[in-house]
Amino acid sequence: QTCILIGAPVDSGQKRAGCLMGPAAYRVAGLAEALTTLGHEVIDRGDVAPVPHAPMTHPNPAVHHLAETLGWTEALAQAGRAAAAEGFPIFLGGDHSLSLGSVAGVAAHAKALGRPLFLLWLDAHTDFHTPQTTESGNLHGTPVAYISGRTGFEMFPPFPAPIPGNQICMLGIRSVDEAEQRALIPEEVEIADMRVLDERGIGAPLREFLAKVAAADGLLHVSLDVDFLDPSIAPAVGTTVPGGTTFREAHLVMELLHESGRVTSLDLVELNPFLDERGQTARLMVDLVASLMGRKVFDRPTRQF
Ligand code: ARG
Ligand code: MN
Ligand code: MN
Ligand code: MN
């Protein structure tokens, strides 16, 4: 495949500075080299810059950096759409507000192709707030609401072909605010929270979702938040939540995704290298991308499970 790296040094979706160093950390940790080793072609487009906007206020006084977030959304939607037409975009974040733009870009491409787009959200959080309902005011908590076409994003460009709830699956969920919970109940989003993963393992719900994607001949965007992982193996994130996915669960997810052959674009978000331990989190994220893109422990021509 042709992997197109898009640096998205977005730091405006939350309040702890550092995610802007994410793209550099992935490059230092050897992302391009890992992909090349697997036989992929890699094009690094460098870092995107936000479209400039005059400061904007919002009726919810908690909301901050609205103009900057809008500018990133526009710039990344454009870069993402172009990249999706040429290859496999990998967005190097940056906090999770970058997905307002990355998924918009990929959705515009899917719409032009006339193919349905599915979304796999690997995260401790559902990120289903609107600018009205967020209490923290951190817009990294809002992208799934925008992507699924909820009202409350009137200041943003209309989302191209909003993704219906039954085309969205969330894995790893263990922190949901009350307003998100209320909004999610009527939606058909598949939420494999930690209770589900403890009962069923992580493979079963993911396989079911991938079967749906295949049945619809869909494109699949994967959004990987560092806090999907347990903080003990991935400390470099501002919003740690205990009880996250293990190293082995995370690799299994990536291997199943690879075998499905369905993934067409990827976000790597919320890495804050300032909080890392000697690059451990950045390296783990690179290894997970390698699993997603085809790295195997031992590769037999025919293998049954
Ligand atoms: N729900 C919380 C909030 O709105 C946490 C969101 C965390 N999101 C993230 N992308 N890490 O503030
Ligand atoms: Mn700031
Ligand atoms: Mn998130
Ligand atoms: Mn999160």
C-alpha cells in the first residue's frame, strides 16, 4: 500500500500542552521505517497548518480554542480527502479533536466513491459531546458526535455523509459522561465497553463489526486514542483511565484488522511525548501500526485459529 503520513500537531482540543510534539515523536520512533520494512511505500506530507480564523466565542463559556479547532478541521479535512484518494492516510496527532477533520476528509472521499464509511473508535472515552454539552470545554471530547451528524456543530462545515450509529463501533470504553450516555442510548453505536471485553474478550465484538463492514463492502476508518491502552504500558497521555487494554489485546485488535483487509485510514491521537517514559508509548504505537499494516510474529502460508 501507499501510506500517506499527515502530521497533525493539534493541541487545542484539550488543556495540557504537548500533543503538538506527537508527529515528531512518531517520526523519531521510526514509523516510516517500520512501514517500509513491511513493503509499503511511504509518503510523508509533513505537518499540516490550521486555516487561520479570528477568535470565536461559544454560548457554552467552557468551550475554548473554537476558532483554532475549526481551522484544524478545515485543513485536515482537505488534506485527508486528497490523501484518501491517493493511498492510505495515517494522521499523526495531535489530540483527538483532529478527528473532526480527518474523518470529515475521509468521509468526503467515501461519499464521492459512493461507498459506506464505517468507524472504529479505540478509546477509553466515547467522545460524544457537542460544544453545548461539554463540561470541560475540551473539543477533543466531541468528534464522534460531529461524525454521526448530531446538531450543535453549526459553526463547523456540515459533515459530509454523517456516519449512522450502526456503522460505528467503540472498543475499550471506560469513561462516559452523563450527557454522552444520554445521547448514546437511542443510537445504535456498538459500544464494547470494558464490561463487554471482560465477558467476551476483545476478538468477538471486533469480528462481528468487521463482518458488518465486509457485508456492506465498506471503507473503515480506525481512530486509535493512546488512552485505549492501559496507562501502565502507555503513560504518555493527558487523560489516563485505569483498566485499559493490554499489550496483547491491542496487538490482537491490530492483527484482526489487518486480516480483514478493510481498513482504509487511521488516526493516531492523544500521544503527549512530554509525558512519555523514554519513548515507550511512541514506540508501542508504532509497533501497533506495524501489526495493523501486516507485521506478524510467525507467518505460515496457511494458518487456522
Ligand atoms: N469526556 C471527557 C470530556 O469531555 C473526556 C474526553 C477525553 N477525550 C479524549 N479524546 N481523550 O472532557
Ligand atoms: Mn492552548
Ligand atoms: Mn479520544
Ligand atoms: Mn480518550
